Amino acid sequence: MAKQIILNSLKLKNFKGIKDLTIDFSNITNIFGENATGKTTINDAFTWLLFDKDSKDRTSFEIKTLDSNNNVIHGLEHEVIGVLNVDGKSITLSKIYKEKWTKRRGEAEKQLTGHETIYSIDEVPVKKKEYQETINSIIDENLFKLITNPLYFSINMKWQDRRTVLLDIIGDITTEKIVNYKDDLKPLLELLGDKDIDTLKKSVQARKRKLNEEIKSIPYRVDECNNSIKEVDLEALEFRKRGIVSGIKSLEEQLLDSSKVNEEVLKEKDKLYSLKSKLRDMEYKATDEKDKPKKELQNKLNSLKLDVDRLQSTINNLKINKQYSENDIEHYKKLCDEERNNWFSQNKKIFEFDESNCICPTCKRAFEAEDIENKKQELEQNFNSNKAKILKDIQNKGKSYKELLDKHEEKLNIINSDIDSKNKELRKLKVAEQELKEKIDNFIAKDPLIDDGEYQELSIIVRELENKLQQPTTVNNQLQELKERKSKLEFELEEANKDLAYKEQNEKLKNRIQELQEKEKKLAQQIAALEGQEYLCEEFIKTKVELLEFSINSKFKYVSFKLFDTQVNGGLNETCEALINGVPFSNANTASQINAGLDIINALSEHYSVQAPIFIDNRESVNNLIETNSQIINLIVSEDKDLRIENQIDILEEAKKIAEQLEKNK
């Protein structure tokens, strides 16, 4: 059974400008008065009596009485006495705030040296600690603020604290409950193990990022290997090498039998050989430089192909998400149709009354017509009330399903828009890919040696030396010819050995390419599996959101709560905002805010099993309050120059007198 705290009476003496006032409260008490007549002061006195704070939760505020010039009137005792009824037991609380005056030696007058507060419980003086312990045994301060001020929960509390309170009301939603709500999530149970969903999602995303970085580098590494492979005919090279070696051996034998050649001519020939070697090196480098732009185009094409593959994978995942969203939409459409049909079915029911039941069971005589009519009206009223409640419950469920349907339809629209956007992007990439292919196919390399001054100068020197050595000399032309032939064969042998060395290197490169391609396949499979796990995590979180909001909102009759904000990228941000018929609490009018606040207080009082007096400021703004079991103290702005108190008992007595007077007038 809930603890019931009732404020029976409150006495103020020299408190915030009120000289002497005693108020007796009933279950409903109306306090009328102009602005600045002291309505809020009554609430301040009650909260100060309990917690040393005013009704705005401030510890620093002026209690003392001021004169016409706003100066403190000294020497007064400021007292508040409250009589509470806690579960049928009366308790009187008293606090007196007074000045301390001390006469120091050598001074004629006393000086104000501080203040003191005197505490009493049931007229017995107590220490501050004992007083506070008694208050805490009656009600916790934070809970008191929640269930006595209709605006405190939604306006004064941080949204994080509001969210904590709401989650405390419904308790935790277990992983098993979420998974059982949607069969597609069952694979998560094995993935989660001892981890929570946020830890699993972060782990999956971290592994996915790492794998994506790794797979992104593979095409570049494959291209490097391909570009390093030299295509050579190994059998032809081996055959050619054997012929060259045989030719060199034959020439060496012939040279041994030849006479010595003129030393000067040999030097010229050595110079010619050196220059030709330098020209060959420049030609080799120029050939490599000439093909560099084409290699860069090929690298760009490879990167573009990778982007095309990734974008196609993204589109495929969006299509999978689209299918899930379409399934959810069908699910909630079916639920909406069921609730709509149920509403029409219940609405068709009409009240039926059997007068044969209105017979005295003892004498078997029919009841008086007036009694029958009264009984009929009572039953019909009960029937209509029950029917209205059933229809309202169906309507609330239907509204909840419709909100979920709208969310999934909005999500589907976003997915369709993403698919269209990604397809457009894919088409652009494929056009760019085709353009690069055409550039590569039509590439014409420019010979850089044409404009190389050093190369041209060396070529001229080589031609001059060749012409000079071709002039008739006394040199033994036959010997010279043999050496030249040998030198040429030696160069050819060196080139053949270089080309043969590529055999082992090419094998290693091809094996490495195969390893990289296999690794790329495995990484793609691992990424696809992680993307599936990531989607399950997101669906789990969204399902938990639906269950949380549905569970919390079922605790309230007039107000609902928004617990998450959906980001543009589909992610969720935690929040906690009260909604009144879909309108944020802060944007609603005063009457709606007060009734919504009472709805929240009713739910909190039921959960924490305690009821306390509710002070409603600006009560004149509300025509009708929703029902509540707590004591109500209405602060109403009126034209009264002085405070006017009306209790529920006074109002009933006045209504009774008016009815009696009307009866006499008849």
C-alpha cells in the first residue's frame, strides 16, 4: 500500500513578508490572490520547513521581513509550523529562524553576530541532525520534488536524469526478450556471449575497419608485382647463350694467334665502347621514363575498379536493408489493420438491458419502475464507461503501431534514396573507368631522348669516332675486327644473363600475386560476415528502442516519451523528451503541461508507493485537472487583494447551502 503524506495545516509567522497566517488544508485547497500576495510564499514555507530550500530549489533566498525601503526588520523570529499526516499518524514540524545578538565587553549595545535555527518535532526541541533524519524517514528530498511539482520532472531535471528514472520504472529489457521479439536477431546470442551490444558493435566495427584498410592495399601490391614481371622466352635465351659462349671461345683462340694491335687505336676503340655503353644506359632509362605515364594511368584504373567494387557492395547491402524494412512495414501494417478492425468491432457493441432480472428474488414481485430505471441507467453508464476505456486502449495501441510504421516507411524512403544516389555514383565511376581504359589503349609514348642535349652530343661524338676508326690505317684490320666481334658477343652474353636472371624473380612474383589474390578473397568474405554482424547489432538496438518506448509509454495515460533521436546516417542518439499528443512538453500550453505533469506524478507515485501534496501554480490556466489520488493545493491568480483560502469541505458546504436555498424558493 502506498505511503500517504497529507499537509493538514501550515502556520507562517514573519516569513517572507507574511506576518501571521494559518492555513488548514483539505484534500483539495484553493488559494486565491493577486500577484505578489504570497501564494508562492506558502509553497516556499513548506519546502523550507522540510529541506531548507524554497520551491525553486534554492538554498539562498530572503526569509526575513523587509520594510518599505527593502531593509531588513531586525529582532523578529521567522517561524513555520506544519502539521503532516503520514499514513494516518500526525506529526508536527517546526522551524524558527532568529538573529543572534551579542554584547561585547566595553560596548554599550548588542551587535548582530549571526543567526540560528531552532528545530522542533511534536513541540519537542531537537538537533538539526535528528530533524533531518525524521524528514528523510518520511520522504527523500529528490523524490519529494518529483511528486509535488508537476513541472519539475520535465523542465527542471536534466534529460539524462529523467531517462534514468523512466528506465528504473520499467526495469531492464533483457537481451533474451529483445531477441525473442524478432527471430532474425537470434544469431546474436552466440555472438554476444558475455559482452553487451555496444561492446560487440564497437569490436565488429574496429575489425571491419582494419580489414578494409588491409584489402584496400592488395590491388596496389598486385600491380607492383605485375609491373615487376619481365616476360622472356627462357628456352630461346638458353639456346642463344650457348651460341654466344661458343662464338667468344672461337674468337679468343683466333686472337691468340694475331699480332699486337696499335695501342692508340685500341684506346680510341675503348673510348668508343665506353661512350656506346653510356648511350645504351641513357636509352634504357629513357624507355622506362617513356612508359611511366601509362603506368600511372593503369594505377588510377586499378584504384577506380576498387572503388566500383566497394560501391557495388554498398548497394547490395542497401538492398538487403531495404528488404528488411519492407518486411517490417508489412508487419506493422498488419498490426494496424488488426487494431482498426478490433476498434470497429468493439464500437458496434450496444447496451442491452433485460428487465426480467429486475424481480425480487423473495416475493417474485417486479421492482418499482423508478428503481428499474435507476438500475438501467447505472448499468448503461458502466457499459459506456467500460466501452470507452476499451476503445481508448485500442486507439493508443493503434497509434503506437502507426508511429512505428511511419518510422519504418521513412527509413525505407531514405534507403531508396541512398540506392538511387549510389547507383548514380556507380554509373559515373563506370564512365570514368571506360575513359581511363580508352586513354591507356590510345596512349602514344613520346621519346624523351629527342630533346636530350647530352644524348645528342654523345651520339655525334660516337659517330665521329666510328668514322675515324673506319679510315685506312696501318692497324691490322683483321685483328681489330676479331676484337670488335668478341666485344659485341660479350655484351650480348651479359644481356642474356640479365634476362635469364628474371626467371627466378618472375616465379616468386607470380606466387606472391596468387597469395595476395587468395588473401583478398578471404578478407572480402570476412568483411561480408562482419557487415552481417554489424547489421544485426543495429537491428538489435532499434528493436530495443521500440520495446523501451512502448514499455515506458504504457505506464502513462496522457503523456508519452521520446527516448532516442534518429540521425541522418541512421544512428541513434539517446534523449528523453516528454510529448503531449506529439508536441514537445516545452512547446505545450500551460494547461497541457500541468495535466501532463500530474500524469507523470501519478505514475511515479505508483512506482515509488508514496503520495505527497501537489502544489499547482498558475492553476487559473487549467479548466479541468486529470484525476489524482494525491492532495492538491491550487495557487490561483485572482483579483483578491489579500489571500483567500477555499477548502474542498468549504466548497461542498457552500454548494449544499445553495441547494437548500433553491429548495426553499420552490
